[in-house]
Amino acid sequence: MTSLSSQMKTLVAPSLVDFEPYDPKFTSTRINLSANENTHEMPAGTKMAVCEALSKVQLNRYPDPMANGLRKTIAEWRQCDSACICVGNGGDELLFNFLLAFGGQGRKLLNCPPSFSEYELFSKITNTEVVNVWRNLETFCIDEEAALNAASDANLVILTSPNNPTGDVVSREFVSSVCEVCPGIVMVDEAYDEFSRKELSCDDLLEKHDNLIILHTLSKAFGLAGIRCGYIIASPDIIDVFASVRQIYSVNALTQAVAAAVIANRDEYQGVCEDIKFERQRLLSAFNCMRDDGLPIEVWPSESNFLLVRVPDATFVHKRLRDEFSILVRDFSSTTGLKNCLRIAVGTQSENDELIEAIKTILSTNN
């Protein structure tokens, strides 16, 4: 909030005087690969089910405040009790409520950057101290020993798997160890879980650790970023806490209807996810081929629907992609530990074809 007036700076909470809000850095382009969205078309059968569900929504009535029908649908899918589910206005609301409920003055969050910037952003809003255990800045692996030491004195821990923006995963064994040593609550953010190998999910660790929360979203694999719907799975005690701090009616009736219809038709998305994973590998191979041909590019393997790429003068490459080719990717070069890095979402086959040719052209002319 560096643009606040002098008067507002005296009135706003001290921790927010210099607060910088989250900025997705969106620019309108022909191909948008900057926000890790699913750019594939919604499956035809699902689209019909969504339209039918929307036609039945009574817009003059408030939505179910706890989204109980949707909670039941999710619980049946995830094979747990609906008392273990809380639905939120996107994963972002649930992340904020996590910090609101369990953080605050005198409490510590363990974070492992580079990671999703909203973790630290919400920590600042809630006056929660952040303890950063930095990843190896060459491999982006977590220093597990250092993280475990920090977790033993933390009130909250967030582990992201797959991690945004690096695309790597944490081991289930490590998550279990963190839960054992942490005296507080551990969240594993699995927003991109559907793009990774099924055996890497930590969902079944909930039976072993009552201080564990798993965060999921419908924004990514299910292509529903526009409706804002996320959910957590945790013990009923933890869900009760989330229920007590959530905004009233935060998940609107249209979102609840669409989410339930999509989950009921989730099998239609298996092909979509497989195609995204295939295209991810094709992009990875294309970038590695560019490197082998002498072009200055480095790319890291990913279990998500995006790739982290390093190129010389990434901001200039980002600008040329946007201005000359109308392709938008995310420039992370100003982020600590990510110098000259771009995060590129996996698009459709045609989008990826254009991206490959554009990057090849830019690197060839810059080299």
C-alpha cells in the first residue's frame, strides 16, 4: 500500500502501512499461460450438467452457508465424512482463514520459499511471524533437516506439493515427520495434485495425523478458476475452527451448483489431465532440445501444469513474448531465488506449439 495517503497511513493498521497486495500481473493477450489455468475446453457432458444445475439455482435465496450439499458430494468423492470437509471461496480464502485461525501475534509460520507468495502476504495481514527455510536454489529441494528443526517450534507449517512456482513435490515421509514434530497445525497445499502421480498425494495421512490439513481446489485440473471454489480435508475439530472464522455465505449458490455438477462428472476430466501431462512432457523435451542445440535455457522437471524456465534477461523475454507474440507467461525474475526465471503454464497443443516457436525465435535472436 505504498500509494496510501498520509492520512490513511496514520489510520490503517501499522502492519499494513507498506503492504503490497497480491498482483497476478495480468495483461490481455491472445494466449494466456501466466496463471496456471486449465486452458482446455470443458468436456461436453459436464457443460450440459453445469447448465442444468445453474438453471435450478434460486437466486433470490441465500446459499447454504456451510455448502452442506457440496460438502457431502466432496466427502463421497474423497471417501471421508462430510464433517471433515470445509468449502471456501477458492483456496485463497481457506489459506487466509488458516492464518487467521491459527496464526496471529506471537505465532510462527514455517514457510519453504520460493513458494506461493500469498503465504507470506496473509501472514503479514494476520501479524503472524514467518520463519523461512529456503530451498536449494539450484534444485529447489527442501532442506528437510532444517525444516524439521524449524517445524518443532512452529505454530503453523505450509508445505506445497506440487510446489508453486517450482513444480516439485514433497515426500509423504517428510510430511509425516513434520506432523510428528510440529506442535501446531500442518497444511499441505495440493492445489495441483491432479497433475502429479496419484501415489504422491498426502490425503491418506489424515488418518494418522490429526494436526494435518490438505488443501484442494477446483480451479486448476477442473478448469473452474472463474467460480472460486476450494476445499480442505481435516479432522472435524479443525473443520469446526474454520467454520467459526469463515465469512458468512462466502461460497455463493452458483459456485456450489457448478462445483457439485463438475465433481459428479469428474471422470470426464481424466483425459484432459492426461493431455496436460503429455503436453507438459512435450514442452519439457522441447526446452531441453533447445538447450542441447546451444540456446541459453534451463528448465526444471514438474509434477504440475506449469514449468519453471530460466533464460537470460527473462524480463525482456517476457516482454517480447507478450508484445510480439501476444503470449503471456509469468515473470518471476524479481523474486528472491528465481533470478531470470519464467513460470509457464501448460496450454493446449496449439498454444504450446506457438510458445515453443516464439521462445526459440527470441532466444535465437538474443543469443
